[in-house]
Amino acid sequence: MNTPRRDFLRKTTLAGTALSILGTGSILAGSSGNTTSGTSVGEDPKPNPIQAKWMSYGFGMFLHFGINTYYDKEWSDGTLDPSKINPNELDTDQWCSVAKEAGMKYVMLVTKHHDGFCNWPTKFTDYNVNATPLKIDLVKRVSDSAKKFGLDFGIYYSLWDRHEKTHDSDEKAYVEFMKNQLAELLTNYGPICELWFDGFWKKQHSGWKKTVKTKTEASANTDNKDKSDMADPVDFIHSWRMEGAYRWQMDHLYDFVKKLQPNCLVANNATTAFPGVPLHPVDLRCGEKATEQTADQKIWSWKGDDVYLPLQIETTLSQQGKKGDFESGSWFWHEWDHSVASKEKVQSWLKKAKDLQANLLLNCGPMANGKLRPEDVAVLKSLVK
């Protein structure tokens, strides 16, 4: 890192973070609630031991499975009937054995999506697996299968909950609701390697005036008034700290998670609008569908110090979605969708992630019967041939 950049990062204390745009097509940023150790004055921070272990994974499987699987939806509103959820051929061992064979080192399960349906028998809402015909604790099934096949286990948890009424009526009560659920997830299922928050935007009204443009797009505009259309990620992070982080009580939630599982790395998805932008406090950055990045900056300012913050690139094996939905690829299973990324495309993503010292988290949405799509299995197994 050059001296001007280091000086800039050290001086940027507003919102406790700094951001930069480096390289073609990459929004690169960072912050962290953790501290680095073994760094002498004048040296760049290094990954702490927990980050280093996480970075060694390289490749993981994202598993979107829930009430949306049974209603041909990507998002739903928290009113769908869970009695339709009936994975009568559920085979989480298949999920994890395929992941293992493909060279993956961890699996990440959606425990609760924006609809609020919970894939475990939580005590804090009736909208959970106990309302389904099979009453299967899916979180336990996947965590047990992951352990069986030597994979580490991570969880996705949506901050946004369209079923829980306190989400909209009482922010303080809703934070307690989340803490109660997170306590269940972080104490009943063994070690959790990563907690992936999503849905932050529902309590983030400011900072959305512009969308991010890449450096290439910006440099193509020589007119100053055109360049002014570029979004400033620093402004967005400041907006997050002044509004979203406060309303979600993210600093409090982060500390709560760390008390229960100190080795669990926390991520908070900034969406495809701000890939690579950290919604701190976090331990790593999310790059949703950011498979075209060409550079990545790992060292950022947080709480007056330079810290190391790695990147995770999340994308889908599905390559087709509904118009106006996730057109570049669906996260949940849809009966009509048989599209799949080729072996060569997945290999190119893996190379990209390796070049960036990032992990690739590749989504496979299991079918309604509880098994992986045959298309996904074929591509994943071909990776080792």
C-alpha cells in the first residue's frame, strides 16, 4: 500500500471506515470489528488466525432452501402457508457429499430468509419447521451432515423479517427477537464458521441516491459533470453508520455474536449495488455476484487502526431468473429453471477468487423433494475430473 493511501486511511475516522475504487469493475472496501495481532509499526496488518483459516477454505456451497422453494418465489411476504413444505426425499448428506467431492470446504445454509420462515424449531415464532408436515430441524440436519463430511458450517440470517410484527412496530423489541434466535443458532448447532447477515436495506433509507459505477465507466466520462454521477461509497458507509447500523443495533449484535462464538466471522451483505462495501462491524466483506472483480484491497481503517478484511464472492450455479427478479441466476429452486453454469465458467470463478485471495461461495438451491438439482450435481462433480 502506498504512503498517500495509508495516510488517507489513517485520517478517515468518519464512520470508522474508508473505501476506494480500484481496478476495473471492482468496488473495494473494508472494516472490521476484530483486531489484528503480530503487526509492528509500519507493517501492513495480516489476517488474524480465524480469518486465515476461513481464507484457506477457498470454495463453499450456499444453500437456499425454505418456504420460497415451494411457491416458485425468490422473495415472499411472510404470509405463505408452511404446510406445503414437504421435502419427502430430504438428503442433506447428498448436499454435503457433493460439496466435499467438488473440493468445497464449507457449507452455508439459509436459516431464515426475508419471509421470516425459520428452518429450525425456534421458540420465538410459530412460523418455523414445526408448522410443516415433516417437522424436520433442517439446521441440525445440515450441520450434522457437514460434520460427517468434514465441512465447516455457516449460516445465513436475514435481518429483514416480513412475518415478525415487531420488525415494523418496535425496533428495540425486534433486536431482542433477533438476539433470542441468534442465541439458539449459535448454541445448539456446534461451531459456526460464518454468520451472513442480509436485508439491511429495510432500515437504511439514506445513502441510496446513486448507484455505484466502475472505474472503467467513470474514466470513460471525461466531462466533470458526468463524473459527478459516480456514487461515493464513503458517503454510503457514513449513511449506514448514521442510520442503518444504529437502527439494527449492529454493534450490539456483533458483540453478542462474538460472546457466544468468538471464532464465528460476521458478514453483512451490501447487495449487488455496493459489492465489496463493508457494513461494519464485520470480519469479512461480501461480493454478491461480483465475479468480474480484477483487484481487491484488504487493508482498511476501523476504530482508528488499519485492519485486514478478506473478501467472499457469492454467486449462483443457476444462470437464469425471472424477468425483473434475479435475472442473472436464481437463488431458490424453480421447477422451470434448468440453467446451470458450465464447468469452465465455475473454474474461471475459482481462478478469479484465488487470484483475489477470496473465497467463492457458490449457491445450489435444493429442489422441493430435498435433493440437489441433477444439473448442479453434474457440474460440481465434473470439477475434479
